[in-house]
Amino acid sequence: LGWKFYDADDYHSLENKKKMAEGVPLNDEDRIPWLCALHDVLRREEASRQNAVLACSALKKIYRCILMSGASALESNERERPRENTALKILFVHLDGPVDVIARRLEKRRGHFMPSELLKSQFDTLEPPRAPENFITVSIEKSLPEIVLEIERGIVS
């Protein structure tokens, strides 16, 4: 697509990385500043009229709202209806698959601060996107080319 790519893991604080490396799951207090920083990155891209891809575990609906609206999403009315004129237009891609498949992939990953033992805590936290959120769900059990094609179709539709 020729879009800039951002890995949200690159924006975690040293404290968050240390916590995860020690096998301690992050909580909302840990994640909110990180998500606000990611919103700022996306807002900067939008201001430059650039499209971007952000790989991010936006596990909860409020996390996705923060990505769209920044800290203002923490106000109660903002959770249900982000201000259309200020919210970023984001297509969320929910990569969905069985825990055992994801666990096998995590075990093969080398040099990452998050151990596979934290996978259960991520599934415990997960609130899959649902209407009226702007999202598509793509199975990770498909081949990589099929996954990419399905995401590309979701972007243009």
C-alpha cells in the first residue's frame, strides 16, 4: 500500500516493557498513556494527509476509542460516540484465532519482551470489536496472502 507502518510495541515505556518481561500483565493505568501516544502518532499522520498501519493490541473498546479520540475518549460520553469531527477514521482489523495457534506462534518469537505466558491475560482482557465499531475480523488460520488480501478488501470497501 505504500503506507507508513508503526509497531505499537515500539512505543511502550521502559516500565511497561520491564513489567511484561517479568510476566506481569499490563493494566489500564499502564496502557492509557501508551494508547494516547499512539493516537498522537496517528493524528500526526492524518495532519500530513498520510495513511498508516498500526500493529497494536487494542484489546478493549475503550482502547480503540482512545486510538481514535485520544484522552478525550476517557470522558464517559466519548466512549459511546466519539466526536465525529475530531475522531480519527480508523479501520480496526481484528486478527482472530484459537489460543493454541497464537501460543505456538508466540513461542517461536525470539527477542521480544512479552513472554507467551501473558497470552492468557490478553484473552481475558479482550473485548472483540462489534457494531457500531468500524472493523473487520480476519482469521489468522488463513494463509498470509489470504489475510493480506482480505484486509486490503476491507480497506477499499
